[in-house]
Amino acid sequence: MININYYIMLNILNLLILLLLLLMGIAFLTLLERKVLGYIQMRKGPNKLGVGGIFQPFSDAIKLLTKELFYVFKSNYNLFYLCPLFMFSLMMIMWLLYPYYTNIYFLNYSILMMIVLMTLGSYLIIFMGWSSNSIYSMMGSIRSVSQMLSYEVSFILIIFVLMFMGESYTLIDLMKFQKNFWFLFVMYPLFIMYFISIMAELNRSPMDFIEGESELVSGFNIEYFSGGFALIFLGEYGMIIFFSFISVMLFTNLLVEGSIFFFINIFNMMIIIMRGLLPRMRYDELMYLCWKIILPMILMYIILIMGLKFFMFMIMV
């Protein structure tokens, strides 16, 4: 007889280890980003705390979490303080879609679940901007939401192309489909468009228009401080690591074959280096890139894949 309590405890332990490893990963990802950007810009970066600045993330966490909490004048207090917690919780829920070995559940529609959870992030950002009672926050949230919604269209259509190829809604089936060839090589232009969409979705340079310092001063999170800012920060960088995993799973077969972490680190380094190398785009250029260049190319890809599928089906019949 199977003891279901054993598997439940194993799953809870798995999630606790995930939380611990994710928090440590976010901490040292921030250190890696600051060091890489420092050397790109011909400076040192954090190097005072510990050996090579290795204790800098812990110092930043202690500084943020020990700051005073106070009410923002005329803000919507409930939404203002709950939205950062929801943002961090949404990031953690996204990590449940990762196919763990010790899970007692299996999601047949994990890709569709990921798309649904991604769209919820836009609501949280607009709520954070509105509840802060600040013009800068509201403008930053509007720009961020319009950018995220525009590039979610291209992101979802790219996922649809991959689902048409693999004929499944599950990440595991997509990886099994790539046993003999990787989508990364077969559909390399699609990967480039996917990477651009991910950069816009994550609000990373050169597409971080929520943080246009000359006009927005940090965007929707300008009124956040202490633990609220720390939760927003954890949510954003946790999503960077999550999309690094998802990207490797969508375009390669490395989770089945092993050595996935090497390519995840490469993806993270690509995102970090883009911030140091490229200047911020103009906002109208960003929208032009999405609606006039990326979207028509993805639609042509969909027509091509569906035509090939239909042609192969007619030959088989």
C-alpha cells in the first residue's frame, strides 16, 4: 500500500528546498550582475564585504528588511502593501510549473498555465502604480503594462509555434520531441524574436522603460521601500531565473540529457550583458518593433508550420 503522506512530505520538502535555493540564486545573481556591469564599465563593482564582495547580497537584504515601514500619504494602503507580496507569490507559483522529479502532481497544460500566470503580472504592476498615489508611479505602470501586453502577444504566438511543432501543451513533451533536433537550431530566427520578447517582458535593458530615470525616476516602484521593494526585487529577478529555465526547456533537450545549468548560466549572462552594452531604445521604436516586425514574422512562421503539417499529413494519407 502506497503511503500518500510520505509523498506529500517529500513534495513539501522539495518546495522548501526550492525556496531556499531560489533566494540564494537571486542573491548571487544580483552580485554577478553588479560585478559584470562593473567590469563592462571599467570599474570594480562590489568588492568590500567579504572576499570579492561575496557578502554584498546579504548586506543589501539586511539593509532593506530593517528599514522603517510607514504609510504613504493618501495611498490605497491595502493594495499598496499587498501587491509586492502577490508579485513574489506569483513568481513562486510559476516555479511550480517546472517538472520536478518528486512532484505528486503532473500538469498536462503547463504551457497554458504559464501563459495565464504571466498575464496576471500586468494587473499587479498597474495596481502598484495606481495605489501609490503618485504621477510617476502611474506613468511607469502604464508604460510597463502597455509594453508587457504588446510583447506577450508575440511571446504567446511563439509558444504556439512550438506547440504546433511538438503537438502538446506540456513542457516535458516538448523536450522529448527535441530528442533528435533542437528548436534552437531549426528555428533560430524564432529564438531571436523570443529572446527580444523575453527582454521586454522582464523589463530589462534596453527595454526597461519603467525606469527611464530622466522622466519617471524608477517607475511604478518609486514609492516602495523596505520590505515592499525587496519583494518586488525578488519577484523580478526570480522571473529572470525562471525564464532562463523555461527558455532552455522550450528550445533544447537539456533537461532530459543533463548539463542544463551551464546553458541557464549562459542565458543569464546574455541578459546581464545586454544591460551593459546596449542603450535604452525609444518607446515608439519598441512598439514598432513588436507590431510591425516581430508579429508579422511570427504569423508567417505559423502559416509555414501549419502548411508543412498539412502537407505531411496529405502525404501520409
